[in-house]
Amino acid sequence: MVLLDGTVAGLAEVPVRVRASPDGAVELDPEELWRSVVDAGRQALAAAGNPPLAAIGLANQGETVLAWDRVTGEPHGPAIVWQDRRSGVVCDRLAPHAARLAELTGLELDPYFVAPKMVWLRERVPADLAITTTDTWLLHRLCGAFVTDVATAGRTLLLDLDRGTWSAEACAVFGVDVLSLPQVVGNTELLGSCSLFGGDVPVSGACVDQQAALFAESCRSAGQAKCTYGTGAFMLACTGDQPTRSTNGLVGCPAWMVGDELTWCLDGQVYTVGAAVSWLVDMGIMTEPADLDRLGGAVKDAGGVTFVPALAGLAAPYWKPQAKAAFTGLSLGTERGHLVRAAIDGIAAQVALLAHAAGRDLGEPLSLLRVDGGLTRSHTLLQVQADLLQCPVEVYPSPHATALGVAAFAVIGAGLTTEWATVPSVTVEPTITADEAAERLATWQAVADATMDR
């Protein structure tokens, strides 16, 4: 729960179990997701002393889809999570349309995005079921609406990038009936009311997670950028009132629409960041995320080890969904600390490459990167990131920028405020030279290039 001045009055987190299998499947139980939304909301309210709510906002994962019955609201089978790679066969089939789809939507034809998953799922469920992103289903349960916000719609490969409306041409490529899709709405619109948390409370804010964080971190003018370190890492750079189609491996998409004003951004992704840390824990290399500093920060460098964290393929700027992760440069002298430091270096290198790509698309290098997410608790990661970027890294004071961003949309949509800003808490400056940073990035890129197609 957030107060109008941005203060967090009550916080609760209810985890949702994600199941992965070797065939590329990554799934979750929709009902468990629904319960997590309701339970977390009620627990946060209780932590704040159960004050009356003025507005409700909902953030979502963006590229996670499910099939469901619009009459009953019941889901059909598991939700297909954004990391799921099984729709790669759909992308292969539609590869001749990739360039035109990028021109229309700003996105790469990749299993990460929504439409390939929709096609893959449509071939496996009854024809009368709706297939949407999770926000549409959750909002339907919260307030009865059948909508998706423009930023979430921008993750589908079905939205016209310039107009912010469904593209009939893109829908035809995927065989999707435009009339079956939810209405595209702005991020600060009154969508209905909800009585699950006491009284009839307006649902007046909705946004995909990363764009919500971009808004919370006040990256609202062209050239301002942030990176969220969560399960993956997501670097977004605002392009203001102009849509930008990347020529450097990023994707262009709507950031948000407030009133009638549409703002756009560039987006780059690292699929496995927090997920890579969890994998290191599962493998026994680390025991907890704090080992990023305790082990990775205890060595001066990675001892010649390089880690390419492609545990779910590589996203921007490579777009290699079948790429595999790799540790290289191991020797008898390699210690756990070197492996952990190599993982930190690999995460930071990928984010730095995304930031450099954004700078080329924007016409000038990024001068600052704002960061948020759980892994920003690691000073070692922040320092390595600033070193490779060769610019300051500003740490958002809360690891929950997404929630604060969608809260901002909700209160704006409810007419309670028009302003929302938070001052960064920590700034980390580079400690190595530009030549050293370029050499480290070149070393990592050489290993990634040599291993990504194996």
C-alpha cells in the first residue's frame, strides 16, 4: 500500500511457483497467481492498519499468457510464462514475416513476445476460449473489464507501434481475430470498481511491469534510462513522444499513455539474472544471494572465468532463443568466488551492451542509468555495472519500483494527483578507465559469440 506522497505504508509479497522443464516449458498456475494478488493486497492493507483505499493499480509480467472462459472467468490449464520457449516453432514458421512485423510493431519475432505463445496455445485449447495476457484476466476478475493497457499490448507483436492500436496486418500474420482481443486502454483510466479489499474502490491504473518502473524512476524524457534486476534484467530508455525502431537489436514499444499523450521507449532484455543467481544456488555454487558480495566481492576479478548466463536463451541484442549458458576459462585454480564473480560480470556485461545499443539508437551515449530490483542490494554488481557502463548508476530507494509506478498511475487515474517522483538513494561511479571497460566487454562478447550457437 502506497500513500499519495509515495511512502510505502504496507508491503506484502506472496510468491508464485514457476515450473520449468527441459523442453522449454515455463508455466505457472493461474489460480495461484490470482490468490497471490488478492492475498498480497490484503496483507499489505493489514500491515498499514487497514485504512480505506482510494484507488487500485495492477502491474503484470507483460508476456505471460493464458486461456480462459470469458463467461465464467475460469482459466484453462497453466499460464505460459514469458520465459517459455516452446513457441519457437511458430517463430520459425513465420520467419519470412519477421522484418515486416518489426516495422509494424517495433518488436523482434521471438518466443519471448505474446503472439507466438497465443498461436502455440490456440492450437492446443478449445476454440471458444479467450487467450490473453494475464493482466486482462486479472482485471476481469478484479472489476469485470476486458482490457489491456497500451504498454502491455505493446509486448504482443500485434500492436501498431505508431498508433497504439491493434494492427490488422500483424493480427492476420498470426491468424488472430482482432475482435477477440481486449480493448487497448491508457494507463490512467477508470476501468471499474473492486470490492475485494473493502468498499467499492476504483481500479484506475494498469501497466506492464518494466514500463511502470520506468515511470516510477522519473525516466520520462528522451534519453533517460533505467534497468530493473529481477528474474531477468530489463533496460528501458525513454524516447519521449517519438516511437523509435531500433537498428541495434533493441525493441521499440509504448511506455505509457496518460490522458491522450503517448510516450514511447526502447527496451532490451537479459532473460536470466535473478534466475541465474537462483540456478547458482541450486547448483551449490552459492548458498544465498548475499554471496554475490561475500564470494564474488572477495576476489579482485573472475580469475579468467567467463560466464554467459543464457540459461533461457539470449535476448537483445542477439535474439538467440536457443542459445545455451556457458562457463569458460576454468582451471584447477578456479574457486567458487571466481564463478560467482564471473556471473556478476556476465550480467553486467549484457546490461552494458544494451545501454550502448540504446545510446546508438538515441544518437548519444547514456549519461546515467537508474537501477532497481532485488539484486541492486549487491554492491559488487552495482560497481561492476558502473565500471562497464562508464557512467554513474543511481539506485532507486525501493526494490519495488514497479509497484510504485503502477500506484502512481492509479492515483493519477483516480484524479488524486498529477505528480510522482522519488529521489535516488545511492549513486555508484565508475572506478576503471574507458579502455579497461572496453577490453572487458570485448572479452565477454568474444566468448558469447563463440558459444551462443552451440
